[in-house]
Amino acid sequence: MKLRRIVFISSMVLLPFALAALAVVGVLFARQGGFAPYRVPQGGTRTVANDAATLARGEYLARVGDCQACHTTRGGAPFAGGRAFATGFGTLYSPNITPDAQHGIGDWSADEFVHAMRHGVSRRGVLYPVFPYAHFARVSDADLDAIYAYLRAQPASAEEPPPNRLEAPADSRRALVAWRMLYERPGQMPPLDPNDRGRYLVEGLGHCAMCHSARGERGSLPAQGHFAGGVIPGIGWYAPPLDRIQLERYSDHDLADYLRQGTSAHGSAYGPMAEVVYASLRALSADDALAMAQYLKQVEPAPLRPAPADVHGDAVGGKGADLYGDHCADCHGKDGEGKPGAYPPLRNAVAMTAPDPINAVRMVLYGGMPASSTGNPQPHSMPPFAQQLEPEDIAELLNYARLRFGGRDSRLSADDVRAMYGLVVD
């Protein structure tokens, strides 16, 4: 009798806490969309046009969305998946999205495809947020249908990507439901107006914020970090903020040309941005590139945007200046002005002004090359210096260059440079 009384009293004490916990879970579950995202359409009779005009439009939109680059391994069949994406929780491999019925999306209906693009849930389960479904959710039905028609018209491939290699609990797709409850807020991301072309492409198919935003807890993208810039997870490159302050030195047409050509009087695209230009943005029409540029130049700085560099900073001579004169000045100029049409300027370049020196270090260590495009058909490459300069020298050189040309009080040490020798080179 005494035990029953203890159990009863304990239950009555704990009941309010249990009910409160259930209420919180219910609210969070509702805010991530309730049960609707997990109701994957079964079958479907809706047909999508596959005429030449629709397929051409789908190809263009798929290029803008960078679908092939993410779903193709180097030297592999287009759209067959298998590209590795390193995260803080392990490595993910992109899926096969060719028309193969067993390994791809060959037996997916149009409704099922749109559902996966919009909600990040397919017949295979909840998709990892490396896939930018929160951005694709804002794309029109007509555009998603055109992409579906284009993908269905591609050659089928039976290639099967490797299994993901993730740490617990991220290795369970069920755990993604909890992640979505904490960070997914579809109600705050209304559909975009296709007529507002720049915003539609930047915030939708272009999913620019996936790289150019500050990350929050567990890889989330908090609203206050939107376009605030940050280090891209897994690959280490720093993506700068995208807002009117960062882009003020570009005219609308300068920035539009940079998006399509990967180079400008203010700098060139290297690393992942060079790949985006080559695989995606160089296909932009002139009007769409201009619309994107005009939109980006109107974006207000995000709350999490790092403080801009004091561009009036300067540097005196010394070992760093001597190293710059010996190894850099012939191409980038004594005053960092570069050579138009050949070598990019260093003055006010992102690698010089960024709060994180990682881009500058990896460019000196491993070199790089801008994208080849119609406006820059024979880009000049940056040679690697990892075998020519000691870590102490690289630190001295970059501390000098970042202060002189970027206004950054850079204090790299030899140990900092050594720690970056293991950077991913893709």
C-alpha cells in the first residue's frame, strides 16, 4: 500500500512536467511543418510536358541550381551521384538522380520529385540538409516540373553511391526529425515571386546562402546569419558576406560579369566559387545575371556579419615586404593593383580583407585557377608555394599583405600555417 502511494504521488508530481515536455515537442513538430513533410506522395497521374522548350528550360534551371556539379563525381556519369560532402558529423554522398529505376529517380512521379525538392523527404527517408531543400521549396511548380522533365530525359546510370559515413546520432535519418524540429521553419520561408527575378534566383535555385551565411548550432543556418559570410563546412574556404557594403565596389554590370565570367577588375573567383562559375553561373543569361547582381547589391548587412576591415591600414617594410617583393609583386604589382585581364588585384580582395585568413593561406600553399569562361578563356593560374616557402615565411608574407592590402591586423604564426597543411584540396 505504501509503495502504491509513493508511485501515485510521484506520478502526480511528474505529470505536469511530462505534459509540458509533450506540449513543447508538439509545438516544435508543428513549426517544422507537422506531418505534411513526411507524407510522400504514392504514385501519381500528373503528367509533365517533355517538349523541346520544356527540356531546354529545365536544363537551364538545373544549371542555375548547380545540380550536375553536386550529383556527379569527378570523371563519373552525369547526375549519377557519389560526390562526397564533408560535414562536422562525417561524410555524405550525393544520390543518383538519373532515370535509372532502381538506383535513381526513374520510377518517381512528378509529385514525388516536387515533394522531395520542397520538403527534403523522399521515399528513402528524410534528406540531410546538405541538400538545399529549404531554398528549392521557394521555387515555382512550373520550374520544378521543367527540372524533373530534363532529368528524366538524361541517360540512366545504375551507379550506386557509397554509403554515408556519419557519426551517431547523425547516422540515423530518424534523428533528422529532431534536427528539423529545432531548426526547420518552413513557415518563415514563403514562396518567391518568379517575376522578382534576382531575388528568385539568389534565394531559390541559386541557394547562395548555403555557402555565404554564418552557420549556427549543428550546421543550422540561423536567420541572423543570412549572407553574413563564414567558413564553408568540410572544405575550409571562407565565403564572404553578400550585401551592399561588401559589394559596393562593384557596379551592377561589374558584378553581373563576375558571376558569369569568374573575373573582374576587383578580383577573380577561386576554389569552390570558381567551380560554381564554371558548372553553373556561366550559363546565366545576361538579364538573369544582372538581376542577381542588382538584388545582391541591395541586401542589408546581417546581424552576424563580422566587422569590416579597416581598409586604411598600411604596413611597413620588413621580412614580409621582402618576401612579397620576391614572390608576388611581379604578378600582383608592388601596390597590389594586379594586371587587368591577367592577374587579379590584392588590394581589398576577399583573401586580404576576410576576418579568417584561410583563403589566403591555402592559395599560397596550393595555388589555384579561376574558372575558364567566355570572358576569361585562358585564365592565369596561381602557382603553389608549399614547397618553396617555409611556414614562417608564409606567415610573415601574409601578415604583411593582409595589413597592407586588406587593412587586417593579421597575426598568423608558423604553427597556424602548419595546421592548414591538411586542408582539403578538391
